[in-house]
Amino acid sequence: MERHAECELISVEAISKERPYGFRFEGNDPRLEASFEKRGILCPVLLRPSGDGPAVLISGHRRLAFARRKSLERVPAAWVPEDLSEKEFFLLAVYSNWNQNFSELDRMTALQKAEAVFGFSEEEILEEIFPALGLSPGRGALEEYRRTAGLAPEVHRLVFQGRLSFRGLSGLRRFSREEQGFLAREVFEKAHLTTNQVRLVAEWFFDLRKIKKCSLEALIQAGEFREIFKPSEMDDRGRGERLFERVRSLRFPRLTEAESKFRRLQSQLSGEGIQIERPENFEAEGFLLRGRLKNRESLERVLRFLEIHRPRLESFLDYG
């Protein structure tokens, strides 16, 4: 059976404010709105009838949101026959945005809605929805989106704001949603960390809570962290670096002490063209001794240096 959409101008007030088929995490798009300001809304929104009630929006949520904010009276609209199923209406919403830019949060929301609200099977999601969202079908990827969808809303909001990376949230899954929200508000909103640092800090906080046998809130509000989070002129990146080092030192006190000792000895033994470095894996035994020997004279200097400083060099072998 062929189905054709019919276009017309329709009153904004005649369209329901509900968005059963919407899946964008955030309704505003500054670049799109700049186009609306310049050219107006040229592409029609997609609607379906709803008996005697207001029309139901299928696609064009950002266009309609712009029209409401600007108090526009009418928008161009295309009507879709009502004999489609709910699944088909949702697919139409997704397919009408095919090849558009989707954030990871948009994809997460679409996949969650497809499964939880519209009852798509895993196979249907992989075959019909993944390609429309610009994703290569894979059960591992679907599971990753599921897990991230289960995180606290405060975490999602920080991802949207660019404070957290969508790909760096695995360490947060070990906490309850309440604890995730607390970490988002009290830690990650105030201290900017790299993706890898977020993962590690979350894991270390989880371990420290068990080691110290206290709540997450009590741990973070302890004196070790209070100074880091109090108002100061320090920027969020600097605060993040201090936080990372502080959590690491609490989680690995012996290793941190060994590193500090190594740096002190390292500064005392610089000279004669010799560089002393720690192994890439600091817990590995020994140290690296680098130097360039240009002639016999430089060789003699290095040998004298090694003989004079032998006791200190031997102490490098004991830092662990």
C-alpha cells in the first residue's frame, strides 16, 4: 500500500506538546536556529492525526521548539496516515533524520527508547536503527549504550556539557545512581579530568571507600579533598590535576612515596651528561641510565660520576 504525506500550514497550538517519538537529548541546536532566524522554517514537521485531540509530532522537534519560543503562529507540516504502527512511527522519526549529526547522547536515547518504549528486539535495533544512527551493528556497542543509559541524569548532563567523555564512564557503573549523581555534582562538575583520569579516579574512589570503610560522601568531604574543592583562583583543569594526584596518593601510598624519593634522588644526581629515568612501569625493578659517550674523555667522566655517586645510585634499587 502506498502512503503519501500531505503538506499544509498548521497552527502551532494545534500540535501536542508531548513528544512520544522524540529522541534528541537536547532540543536546541544553535546552528539550526541561526538558519531558522535567517530563512524561517522551510522543511515541514511530520504529524499524525490523533482523533479529536491535538496532532502528534513525529519528526521536527527542534523546529517546533523554535516556533514555540519565537511565538510563531503556524509551521509547515506534513501529515502521515494514522494506520502505521507505533513502531513504524518511531522508525519514521529516526529515518527522517538519517545521516544527520547525532551526539552519543542522542544515540543512547534513541536506542533506549526503541527497546524500552516501542519494544524493538535486539535484532531489529541492530538491523534497522543502528544504520540510521550512523552506527555499525554490534551487540557490544548496544550493550555499552544500555549501560550508559542506566547512569544518573547528572552524569548525562555533564557529558552533554562536555565535562565528561561518553567513552570514559565505565568506572562510574560500580556506584549506585545516587552515588553517581553525588560524584557528578561534587567532583566532576568542579574538577576537569581527562577521559582516562575520570575512569581511574572513579575506580580509586570505589577502592578507597572499601579500604576506609566509609561512605562516598564522607570520603570526598574529608580533609584530604576539602582544600581542593574550596573556592579559589585555580581553574578547573588545575583542580583536576590536584585531585587526580591526591586520590592516587591515597590509593597507592607506597608507590607515591617511592616516586617522590626517586624524584629527589634524580634531582641530586643530574649532571655529566647523564640522565636517570624511571622505567615506564614504575613498579618494575631498577632504573634507566642514559648518556652519550662521544670520546674517551666523556667515558672517563661518566665512570668517575658512577664511582663517586655509587651509594646514591644503589639507593635507586631500593625505592620499591
